Amino acid sequence: MKLLGFLDTSEGDAFAREISEEFAHNFPAGAKAEPKSEHRLAHAIEVLGNRAARFEREHPLGWYRKAKFMDAIKEELLGKGYGAELVDQIVYAAVLRMARRGA
């Protein structure tokens, strides 16, 4: 049913899993708080945000699918053992990247 296609979030959910896996590979949960790891964290957040923005450019998301996409990223990262505060920071960075696409 084409009319309800805007409710289909399977593609976004799959991509959220993919970029969460990549994030976990680049910055494993529980990494030590050292200057080097802070740089790795910032880089991993930037990579995730850039990939999310690229995905949104290639697959325009309405407000519902964008919210579900961000929620899927959040759930994936929480499930991998990242703290809620860090996950909120990551999702916020991704949202900002996606919002900048039109600027």
C-alpha cells in the first residue's frame, strides 16, 4: 500500500543498526576517558552524524520516519552498553547534522 509508505521505517531501522555497529567499532562502549579517546569519540560522533545526514539526503525522511530513525539509533546504542547521557549527545549531534543539510 503506497499511501502508508511514510510509516515504513524498516530501511531507516536497518541503517540505524549499521551506523550504530560502525560507531561501536570506532569507539567501543566503556573506553577509558583519556585525551586520545575523547578525540576518537568526537570523530566517531562526527562520522555517525555525517552518515545520518547523507542517508537523509538520499532517502528524504518525513518527521515521523526521522523521529523513528533517531529512536532506532538511540535504542541500538543503549543496547550496546553506552550511557544514556552519551547516547543523547550522539543523537543530538546527528539531528544537528541532518538539520544543516539545507543550510
